[in-house]
Amino acid sequence: MVEKLGLPMLKHRKPYKLQWLNDSGEIRVDMQEYEDVFPKETPHGLPPIRGIEHQIDFAPGVTIPNRPAYRSNPKETKELQRQVSGLLEKGYVRESLSPCAIPVILIPKKDGTWRMCVDCRAINNITVKYRHHIPRLDDMSDELHGYCAFSKIDLKSGYHQIRMKEGDE
């Protein structure tokens, strides 16, 4: 892939594992060099219209779930309110009068902050199941054979990167 893109390849005196790239090395330098491309904060508002919208198809004749909230202590309640306020301010969510209600729960992260998780099991139980072919691991490994550069991307607030279809919000 690197050769196909015409990018330079430098031999390293001591080959390294991918985890090492996160701590130092040329990749870190590139990120610092192009620091202005990476936003410090997640942008406000909905993502641009890209021709891809997430659509939720319910099975015919189902009843929309209305589940009670999980119990939470005052500290958790305050954190939930803070996170929801942040989502409202950024325009990712809006107040709703929908009959659909599903609970959320806070899960502690390694850094001591909280991740808000929405328990969508009740919704998942009534959606149309679309089956997609999952590639075999050995086939994927064969496709990668011979390549020498691999990367991954972690979209900050990934669930807010794709717009919902109007009416499915």
C-alpha cells in the first residue's frame, strides 16, 4: 500500500510493534506536524450530510418500548445530567416527547471519567435483523499479506459521526 501511494519507506534499525508507534517515532512527529488538522474538541452540531444516514427499521406490528430508568445515586444522576446537557449543547440530541424510553447506565473508564451507555436491548429486540456476510479471518489475513504499514482510526464520539434518517431520530 505504501508503495502504491508513492510514500517513502524508511528502514528501522530495530523493527517495532504497532503499540510502540503510539509512544514515539515518526508517526508521532507527523501528528505534531499536522496538529492543526486534529480538532481539540468535538465539533458542535450534526455532521455534514454525506449521503449516508442511519435508518432503524422496526418489525411490523411491534410496540415501541418504554422502559423505566435504572436506579442511580446522586453522584451518577449529576454526571448523567452533565453529559446529557453537553449532548444537548452540541446539538447531538434534542428533547423529545416520543413514547419510546430506554435506560442508560454509567460505566467507569480507565481514566476515572464515565462513559454513558444506552441499553438498547429493548429496541434491538423489535428491529428488523439485516444479515451481512462477515469475512473470514484467514481471507482478511491473506489480503494483508505483504503489506508493511497498518493503521487504525478511532473516531471521537463515533456514534455522532453518522446522521440519523429524518423520522428515525
